[in-house]
Amino acid sequence: MSYQPIKFYQTGTFTVGNRLLPPEQRSVQAQQKRYNSLNSGHRACQGCGEALGARYAIDAAMEATNGRLICANATGCLEVFSTPYPETSWQVPWIHSLFGNTAAVATGIAAALKVKMQKGERRHIRVVAQGGDGGTTDIGFGCLSGMFERNDDVLFICYDNGGYMNTGIQRSSATPPAARTATTPAVGETPGNVFGQGKFVPAIALAHDIPYVATATVADLRDLEAKVRRAMELSGARYLHILVPCPLGWGFASHETIKMARLAKETGLFPVFEAEHGEITAVLPIRHPLPVEEYLKPQKRFAHLFAPRLRTDVLTRLQALADRNIQRYGLLEKP
Amino acid sequence: MMDKPFAITLDPGSSLANRTGSWRTFRPVYVDRLPPCNAACPAGENIQGWLFHAESGEYEAAWRTLVEHNPLPAIMGRVCYHPCEGACNRQHLDAAVGINAVERFLGDEAIRRGWRFSSDAPPSGKRVLVIGSGPAGLSCAYHLRRLGHAVTIDEAAAQAGGMMRYGIPKYRLPRDILDAEIARLIDFGIELRLNRKVSDVLAAKAEGFDAVFLGVGAHIAKRAYIPAGDANKVLDAVSVLHGMEEAGPPLLGRRVVVYGGGNTALDVARTARRLGAEEAIIVYRRTREKMPAHDFEVEEALQEGITFKWLSTIKEAGEEDILIEKMALDEKGFPQPTGEFERIPADSVVLALGQEADLSLLQNVPGLSIEQGLVKVDATMMTGHAGIFAGGDMVGNERTVTVAVGHGKKAARAIDAWLKGESYVPAAKHELATFERLNTWYYSDAPKTVRPVLDIIRRQSTFDEVLGGLDEGNALFEARRCLSCGNCFECDNCYGVCPDNAVIKLGPGQRFRFNYDYCKGCGICAAECPCGAIKMVPEEI
Ligand SMILES: Cc1cc2nc3c(=O)[nH]c(=O)nc-3n(C[C@H](O)[C@H](O)[C@H](O)COP(=O)(O)OP(=O)(O)OC[C@H]3O[C@@H](n4cnc5c(N)ncnc54)[C@H](O)[C@@H]3O)c2cc1C
Ligand SMILES: Cc1ncc(C[n+]2csc(CCOP(=O)(O)OP(=O)(O)O)c2C)c(N)n1
Ligand code: SF4
Ligand code: SF4
Ligand SMILES: [Mg+2]
């Protein structure tokens, strides 16, 4: 765990705030005057996990850098719902890039800022690049890997909602196996997305031995904020991969967004960990272990696993993936 | 327009111009739901409310919130059977919050620190007579005083407290605690006249009182006919326990048999052990499961070496023994004689078969009616005679200190209304905060703090208090186990989890407000509120 959980009672650090904690131990999101880097009036769907995750992360980065931050943003829902010309929800210097080149744009900004600082024209300003899973794990992957291997001073944040949501829910290389998308329909013997394809980019980022790699979800705010804070303490290439459930694309009720993220983590399907210089340093352990069905069943994208007939065979394979994560990352170990 | 960069025709704007609140089909609203503990408390305490202050270590604020409803927390914290804990939602997580233990801590803290009652109600000019200084009378007097009325208590006994003094033994309620809480009430400006037995309520009222509250309890022991030889002592529980306070401990002998299955039977048996009896046997005609006494009391008695004869009735009491007949439960669960007898040695028999009220002071009160030995009262605790109210053991069969305190409070409010020529309408109750309303993910895992129990040997021989109390550290811990069911405790979750920043944080103690200009009605706030204080209601579209 990347932060010291508060071991006193009532809600400890599970809730966003806690009136019983001294102010310095409270979360960024609990501040009465918080940054709200992504402001109201954006056009994200009701209950959008990506809008929430982006505010959580960028507010934390603003806090960590004292507001000296520039964001580069790949296209995708996050960009489209926040910045339809000529208005924007961003309250942070923010630049739109293309779908696939955000990491490179951020690298360029970081290089320019470095020169300006050396010339004494600017104080130290940090750079964040952000995009969806499509913009990160698929089309943006070349630029991203380049940014990693050059160890450019950029924090890249991927908001993973498991598909190309902005263009109508197509499969990406982050779409989980068996999930139905517009391009992986629930038909045939192995309905939905194919097993054995796709990639888990945090593990690939880890293989670049960069200073910092972490995963997080919108269900564990304190963990997410601590990871952004840690990332901003370090320089060089850093990667944060946040699971942000999408009510529209996954097919669950808009009030269940955080619950979905929590279930993904508690079932072990989404491992939450952090690593420095290629070594895993901490995991967020599972608190109440649950079978994968608990996570899959409320989502329409997995409905074909439960009706017209129960696909125990597919569920077994998904459970095996969760078990592998639990094993690989030690998710059931007590901290 | 012309000095804009290439391809730019509009000024940049903020998305705040986009009122996404218009998307909403459901709107979240903050509600206060009734916590199950509060709903179960016979004295109507706002338990969640006082725990809220205790959680932050503000014990005086907690105590003041507590005494808005119940003036006897140190006593309650010892003798109340805490139905609140039986209702507590936390029992479905690990174990109920130790509400009673925290209450006792606050009560003791108040005594230690000398906290006093206060009221800013202007004097009403009305005088109320309270008859009886048991918990019903004390509670009624206190609440009347808070409302600005002048109160006089007439008490037949030499000391105040009713059954809290002459019934409940010291090892459960030390007398310095009782004295301190009564003294605080006197100090609040309540007049107490001891050794004044009222024999005619109307005559007493005529001495310048505008209303009367009756809280005379039930002090006449019920008897059962048991043929007894001369030498055998057959006593009743009420006089044995009363004697402990005044005449001095009664001589019970080495082998004491107690007849009955209620709390009083247990208290007498445990008292007998402390007075030196080698054997204290409780004879009861039904089974342990059917016993009206609480299970934890039976458990404590067993630990102290008290023995039980279940399914037995006493047929006769001889010089050195008694004859008991075995019973068997019939198909309806009623005990029936079996014709099987047994003799057990006994020096004395104490009957603990319940009490009846002495209602002689109520003869010839027009309108007032008595049914099966109980005074009939309406929903506002008023008897059939206007201006005469009653509560506590004399009006019902649910006889506890807490019920009596609740009756006293309710009657005081009704008397207040009656004196103003109004009728008392209790405030509407909030919807219950059931366990299903909670999102328990957010609560830390925390087992209950167990109160220390004096070790067995010490307990058997002395009248020292049996249960110990919490100290400041574990009282805080225990208070923080409260889930704050149905009532916002400012955890900031709604404020944090809204993807549209549509929750406005108003600052410490001020809670939150929704910004309906931007709330899209996704319902995440309601789903993630740990304590169920947000409700989604359909928009009228
Ligand atoms: C042994 C024993 C143990 C108990 N243990 C518990 C316990 O652990 N927890 C619990 O909640 N309850 C317990 N109870 C029950 C509880 O004590 C009673 O329900 C409660 O005291 C009733 O309160 P009250 O005010 O109605 O009457 P009482 O407490 O009986 O007070 C009535 C008062 O009125 C006075 N009085 C009567 N007639 C007159 C008159 N004519 N004029 C003036 N004064 C008069 C009496 O002297 C007495 O002081 C116990 C009872 C007994 C007997
Ligand atoms: C080069 C290019 N190809 C295709 C598109 C169309 N396009 C815009 S957003 C998007 C999907 C974005 O998916 P993801 O990055 O996962 O973000 P999400 O919308 O899911 O948050 C696509 C395909 C584009 N803008 N540019
Ligand atoms: S489609 Fe999904 S990611 Fe896009 S705005 Fe809607 S909820 Fe958010
Ligand atoms: S958790 Fe707290 S508010 Fe809820 S029932 Fe228990 S004591 Fe009452
Ligand atoms: Mg996506």
C-alpha cells in the first residue's frame, strides 16, 4: 500500500474525508476549496468514472505541484466531453493533441519547459499526459514506449474504461476477455472479446524499468491520491493506470460506478499495485475476497455469460485470470 | 473578432455555462433517518446524536445531547437492559456498538467533572406535583423543570430513587452514583419532600398545584400460598431488598431458596450469596428459555455459583427443607404438574413473584380508571382525570428504569402542552435507517470493547460493582464504532464521489448542499453514502 492507512475507527481512510482526522491527513478531494481541475458542466454521461478519475488525479497533481502543471490530452471521451469548442471544463493549462501522440506532445512540452527554466524564464513546471485506454495501449503505444525508454519527465495517466467508448464502444487491447463490445459481439461459441489477446500495459511499463508505475481505481481515492503524490515526487518517466468504469459501455446503472471499480479490485480481476524502477513495492490487498461473478453479473457486457445459459466454462477461465493476478501480485497477503 | 488567431471565431468559455442539471430524472436529497438504536430506546434518547459528539472526544457536548432526553446517564449506563444494542445495525457487521458502556462513561465523566443541568426556559408560573421519586417521577420532574415549570416531588420513603434504591442491589448500582444523579436534579431546582406519603391525590393537588404526575411504582409483593411450618422463614423479595437499604440485612440462613424467574429473583439470590449463604437456589416453574430474566444475568448468576431448579414448583416449606414438585411442559408450552416430588434443604424461602402497585391514594378520583391493577393512561400519559398523569411501573407491565424515564419525559411534554391549553403531538418520526440503507464497505473493522467483569470470588463476597467501566481511550474507540446510521457524519464521500462537482461542502458542522444546476442525478452519492443519509427522488418532468 502506498500510503499509511489510518487505523482508527469509524471509517478511517476508507471515506473521502473524515472530520476526525487532522487537516493535514485529509484527502485533496475533501478540501472545501479544492482545485476542481475538471469543472462542472462537462458533458460526460451520468456517473462517468473517467470524469471522476480525471478530477481525482489532476487535482492531486495540482496539489503536489502547487498548481504548476500542464496537461496534454489525447482524444477520447475525456477530451470530447470536457472541451467542445469553444468551451472547456479544465481549470488547468491544457492542450489537445491527436489520438495517438499525447506522450510525444508531453515530451515536447517538458523539453521546452526545461529550456525555459535553464534560461531562467520559468520556474519548475511539471507535465502530465493523459488519455483513454485506446489512446494509450493501442494507437498511442509507440509514443508512450518512446517516452518511457527516454525517461522523459512526464507522468502519463491512462484512464482505462476497457474500450473505445467515445466512438461507440469498440474493443481495445485493454478490453477484458469475454466482454461484448460493438466489435466483439456476443455470438458464437466464444462470445465477446477473445481470450488470449490484449495486453496489460502496467506490466509492460514495468518492463521499461522506469522510475514509477502504478495502478489505481476510482474506488480507492486515498490510494490514488497517494500514488499521484509519489509520482510527482519523482522525475523521469512515470505511468499511472486508473480503472474508470463506464456505465454506458459496460452496461450498469449510473450509481454503480464506484461499486464496479471496487468489485474489479476485490475479485482480483484488476490488480492494484505500485512499482519503482521495475520492482513492485506495494499492493493494495483484497479486503473481502469475492468470486468474479460478483463483478461480472451486474454488467450487460457480460450478460451472455449468465443467459440464456450459464457459461460456467467461460466463468472458470475468467476466475483463473483473477486467481493468477492474486498469485502474481500477492493480493491476498496481509499488509 | 479580427484579432483572434487563425481559424478561431469564438472566445473561450467555461463549461459552467452548460447546466447539466437539466439531464436529471432523479434528484438526490439529504435526509435524516431514524437510527434503529434511537428507535429502540424506551427513553427516546438520540443515541446516534450523542455518539457523534463522543466520537470527536467532545464528551461534554455528548453528555448535554444525551441529557436532553434522559437525566440519569450514569444510572442508565449500569442498569438499562439496552434494547438499543439489540437493534444496533453494527451487530450485522461484527458486534453491536457498546452504547450502554459509552453512556456510563459519559455519566461518570459528568459526575467527576461536576457538569450541571441548565435551562433557559422562562418560568411558566405553573406548579406541578410529582408523586414518587423513582425514575418515572425524577424524569418527569426534570423535563418539567427544563420547560420552566416549578416542580415538587413528594416521596413516601426516607430516600429518593424508588426501586433504583430499594430494589436494584448495590453491586449493580453503587449508591454514590445514584445519589450524585439525584443531587444534580435537586440542584437544578426541583423540590423534593421526603417521608411524605400522599394518601389522597386530589387533596394533594388542591394544595396549589396545576397538574399532577403519578409515579408510585409497584411495591407490593405478590404472594403465593405455600403451607409453611412455624420455623421456616418465608419472605418476599421486595422486603429483603428494601431491608438491605434500611433495616439492615435480613437473616436468610445458609441455604436460601428463591422462588421466581424474573430479574428480581436473580438479584435476591445474588444478594443472598453476598450475605454469606452457601447455597442459593432459584426454583422456577418453567425452563431457562422461558425465564423473563435476561440471559446475561442468568449467566452472571451461574458464574457466581447460584443453582437453578427449572420446571419446579414449591408445594410446602417445612422446618429445614422444602417440597418441590417437578413440572413438564405440555404441547402448548405451559408447565403441568407431574406428581413427582423432591425435598431440598432450605433455611428460608424468598418469594420473587412480581409486584403490584399500591393505588390507595387514587380512591374516588373521578374519571380515573384502573384495570388489572394498572392505571389506564392515554397516548399522552394522562389518566381519565384531566390534569392527572401517570407513568412507570404503575401503568404497564414493561417495567424497567428506562421505560419509566421515557414515560416521565412524555408525560412532562404532555403536561406542558396541557398547561398551555394545547394538546401534545409528538414530532413525526423519520423513516428507519435499516441495515440495507448502509454502504458498510466504508467502515473499519473493529470488535467491541468488553467491559471488565470483577473476578468471581470478589464478587460473591462483596457488594462491589460487578461491571467495570470504559476509560477515556476505549470509550472513544467504542463511540467511533458507531455507523451513524441514517445521519450525515461528514465523511465527505458525497462531496468526493460526484463526477460533476455538484456537491457543495458547507464547512465543519454545516454538512453539504446539492448544486442542482450541475447534478445529473447519477446517484453515486446516494450509493456511496456510508450511512444512508441521501435519498434519490424522482424529478417531476
Ligand atoms: C430487584 C429489582 C431489580 C431491578 N433491576 C432493574 C434493572 O436492572 N434495570 C431496569 O431497567 N429496571 C430494573 N428494575 C425495574 C425498575 O426498578 C422499575 O421498573 C422502576 O424503578 C420503576 O420506576 P417508577 O418510577 O415507576 O417506580 P419506582 O422506582 O418504584 O418508584 C416509585 C416511588 O414512589 C414512591 N411512592 C409510592 N407510593 C407513594 C405515595 N403514595 N406517596 C409518595 N410516594 C410514593 C415510592 O416510595 C418510590 O420511591 C428492577 C426492579 C427490581 C424490583
Ligand atoms: C487517428 C484517429 N483515429 C480515430 C479517431 C476516432 N476516435 C476518437 S476517440 C476514439 C476512441 C477513444 O478511445 P479511448 O482512448 O479508450 O478513450 P475513451 O473514449 O474510451 O475514454 C476514437 C477511435 C481519432 N480521433 N483519431
Ligand atoms: S461513454 Fe463512458 S467514458 Fe465516455 S463519457 Fe460516457 S461514461 Fe464516461
Ligand atoms: S451503529 Fe450507531 S447509529 Fe447505528 S444503530 Fe448502532 S449505535 Fe445506533
Ligand atoms: Mg477507453
